[in-house]
Amino acid sequence: MPTRSVHCFRKLPVSVDEVWPTLNRFDVSWHPSVVRCDLLRSSSGSLLRNFEDTSGQVYEERRTYFSTTDRVLCYEMVAGITGLHSYIARIEVTGADGCALVTWHADVVAEADRIEDICNGTKAIFEAGLEALSVPIKSKAIRHKVLGKDRSELNFQDLPGVPSLSLLNSDPVVEGSDTLVLFLHGIGGNATNWADQLSALGCYYKMTALNFRGYGESTLGIAPSEIDDYCKDILAVMQAKGAKRLVLIGLSYGSWIATSFAMRHSDVLAGLVLFGGCTGMSEADPREREKFRVSREVPLDAGQVPADFAPEVVDIISGPNATETQRKKMLESMSDIPSTTYRDALNCFCNPLERFDFGKITCPVLLCTGEYDQLAQPKEIRRVSERIHETRQFADVQFEVIKGAGHVCNLEAPAAVNAVLHHFLSRLPNVACEYKSSNIEKKREKRERIRQAAHDEFCENGFDGASMDRIATRAIVSKPTLYQYFDDKNGLFKAVLDSGRNQMVTPLMAKDVALVDRLWQFAWIYAEIVLRPDLLSLARLMLGEAQRRPESAIAYHENGPGRALEGLIEFVESAAQDGHLEVDAADLAAQDLWSLILSGTRDHCLHYVEYRPSEAELTRSIGHGLRVFLKAYATEPELEIAALSALISAKI
């Protein structure tokens, strides 16, 4: 499928501070071609804009990345353009000589007979927008909740067990949300480091801070701590608090643990906030990890305790603007750590179990770091945020720098941290205790609830056995309401299958991502979808109906596997046009890719209902299949296979 780029740049005779607030709102009511714009939130909390142009055409776009610090905004077209497969845009505002320099760029993938018109229309929209921005604009602002002056009291709570866990809670516990906001401290801190956040935000959200094993009143386990132990502790806290979902907020070591949790339990995460870190030592080679561990243990081996070297640590982690009171708090936190606890945490930190696959993160992500953070410098965390944005299929990423702060920015700049947290948390559905959906959002939520109910019904009973009455009951709607959203059972079935198809094919169309990276992401998303027990059950049921109701089985194939294969063919054709693949028949090459990756594994799962392939087995199957495909079709097979080998090694 053809790909084009649209690029516009203009120096505007207005200041950056006049241009960026207009763009940052994501509301395009100011644009001369727009007659109406409604800002909405998706089911995950992503910001959407639904707008109408002067011809009456309605469009919808979703924000995928933004940074007020860098004045960058990325978004993608969700609906409104016929023949469009992918539309990814980026706006960046910089300043020079008192003027605003605006770069507006879009990468477009569309049908051959439509792409020229789409790109010409996009360029006209960009140019008209830049012209409008050349004078100060007054546009409606997004209403953000401002933190009030109310403060929560704090109290400690112990969770008995082995180990016993200590929590610092905001009190009283607010009602109205099933989501727990859980704070995770750094390797040199404890739960009290989050006291300012718990006090200021506890009136709006159900929240608590965890003392890791050996910290505060928490005890160490019987064996050395591993990352899976910390994840079990987080789940135990969630259960103890009666929560169904989590927002994890980590600092440094806590950010690494929070991201590790996301690799294992993304299904329970409503949001992920990472201060001063993310990858930890997961991307360092073994020698670097060991050097780091040994250097930190030298004073311990010499008989010192953390209190002895705490002043040196505080000098490194504190920013130039840290007050004596703030430095004293950091010093006390470090000094209170028992040597056994510090050694235990170091050992866990320096022995990561995996290199992170950011594609597994399915919730909105906020990454922040202090302006003067020496351990997680802004350029490093910015790059991590960009990687998460590039890797994730439905990205929702924000990156910010906390001005004037060092590594422990929540202690040094509590007001700034509280503000950025409140802004992030308040947009997540049902996280704030007084969260309210708009009427449009309620309708979308109801449609998604019906689609999910239909998915469950089809997976349990097949197409023929599915009942619209039962779907309505599952979705908690009346049958007439169900038919307001979907005309019939066929329409529901198509909507269910479309969801999986779109998830699988989207990574392949990311033109700014290397060929092997796209194939690798596709293969793992494909595996995650087609090997799910519910979808395997649906496949078995549809095969069983093929003899009795061939039209149902055909509809399943055409709307599911058939449409997914069409997406693969489009990818192969596009990669061949770009010079990455050399193929005689795109349809046959696409079928080869489809079959080589997981056909044997999926066939085995279809017949052995209880069988679940391990990650190692999937890595072996996917790696082998992609290697054979690249050897057969890549224009530079040795180079591509080398890149694939690096991905496989990182996965093992």
C-alpha cells in the first residue's frame, strides 16, 4: 500500500507561549476549516477529538504522545477518511528570535487511488492551520481539576504474612472507585517519601504507598527477593484494598519494579507513572550489572551501613535547589535502611529477568524526571518515552521534566509533581472517585460493553448458538438498546473480529520502524491474540459449524483470518515497494509469513485444549519462522537476520 509524507514548516510572528497552549489543548475549534470539535476520552483515558469540517465531514483523531516540556504533540487519525490505512502526525514548536517555529508532519498510508487526494488535503489543512496560528488565538481551554487545599491524614497499616508488608495510607479512604493508586519508592527511600502526594491527592483518589520488603516495617522474605516476589506483593496489596485495577507510580527502583509488573500483569493496570527511571539494569550487559552491584557493596563489605555513606548518596541524588529540610529527609530515608535490605535490593536490581517489551504495556503512561537528575537524565527518559510510543500499538504516552528538581523530584518539587499527577490521573476512567463520563463517552462505553459481551457469547457458543438475548443480558442493556448500536448478529460478529484484526495488522504499517522490528511486534501480537483460550474456543466452534452452517464459517473466515491476511498482503506489497522485500507474488509471501510463524503451535493448541506454549517455545517458533521468511524474501537477508537474532537474544 502506498506511503507518502506531508511536511510543513513555518516561522510565525508570535511567541511560543502564544502558539503552544492552543495546540496543546488538542481542541481544533480555532482552525478555519473546523465548525465543531468535541474532546472525548477513550475507554482507556486517551484524549480524542471528534470534529466536523465545513463540508459536514466528521473526523476523529487520537492523541498518542505529548510533552509540554518539549512542546511536542503526536496524534493519529481514527476515522473519517475513506481509503486511509494509517495517518500518524506530529507537531513540534520551538522558538527563535522571539518567534515560534512550527513543524507539522504526517505519514500517510492509503489506497493507491486515494493517497494523492488525502495528502493534498492534509497539506492544505496544515497550511491553513499555520496561517491561523500566525496571530494570537483565543480558544476554549480544557477544564482541568485544580488541586484544592484539603489534605488527607496519613496512617500506617500492616499486612500480615511472610513477608509482612507495611503501607502508608491516605485517610479517610475515599469511596467511589475500584482502582487503587499505589506508590513505589526508590532503593534509597521508603513509603514516607510519598507523604506529600498522599496528603494532597488522597482526597480525590484511593491511594497508598508500599514499603518494599525490608523497608520501613515490612520484613524480608525467606529467600532473596526477586522481581516476581515484588509483583506478588503488589497483587497482595491490591487484593487487601479490595481493588480491581491499579495505577502504579514508581520512583527510580520503584519505576523499574512498576514496569516489570506491567510486563506480567498489564491487564490490571489503568495507568503507569515512572519518575526517574524505567529500564533499570535490564538493558545493561552482565559485566556492567556486576560492576554496579560490586561497587555498591564495597562499603557494606567493609563493615559500613547505609547511614555511613548516605551523605555521599544525597549529594548525588539531590538537585542544586534542594532545601536543607529536603536533603535531611533523603538522608534519613537512606540511613534507615538495614544493610541486609540494601544488599537484597541491589541483588534483585542487578539481576533482571528480562529486557522490557514495551509493546506489552496497554495503559496510558507518564514518564517524568528532574531537570538535574544525574541518575535518570532528561535525554535518557525522553528517549525511553519515545521508544514506548514507537513500540506500543495504541500509544498514550506523556513525557515531562520537573523543573529545578534532582532525582527524588517528588520530595524536591512536590507541588509540580502533584499537579502533573493530578492532571494525568483525573483523565483516567473511573480512577478519580468523582469521575464522570460525558454523554458521548457513555454511549461509546456502552457500545464497547456490548461488543465485549458479544465476544464472550460467540466464544462460548459459536455464531449459530449465540443468543442476542444473552448478549443483551451480559452487556446489561435492553434488547432494543442493543439493536440501536448493532443492526444484527452479523454486524456484532464482524465488530468482534475487526478488533483482533486491527490489533494484529497495525504494527506492520509503522513505516518509521525497521522491517524486523515490525515483523517481531506483529508476530508477538498475533501470538497473543490467536492463542488466547477464548479465541481458540471460537475457532473450534466455527469449525464445528462449517458442515451444518457453512455460511457462518465463511463469514468467520472472511471477517477474521481473511481480513487479517489482506493486511499482511498489503504489508508485503508496501515492503516490496520500499525495497525491503523481493517477492514474485505478494499473496503467497504473506501466506508463507502467516504459516511460518505459528501455524504448528496454533494447530496443536486447537487440538490439545489444556496446552499453553511457554514464552521460550513461542520465541523459538517465532524466531525460526521469521528467520526462514527473511532468508527467502529480504533484499538484505544477512543484515535483517542479524537484527532478528539480537531481538531473540534479548528475549531469552
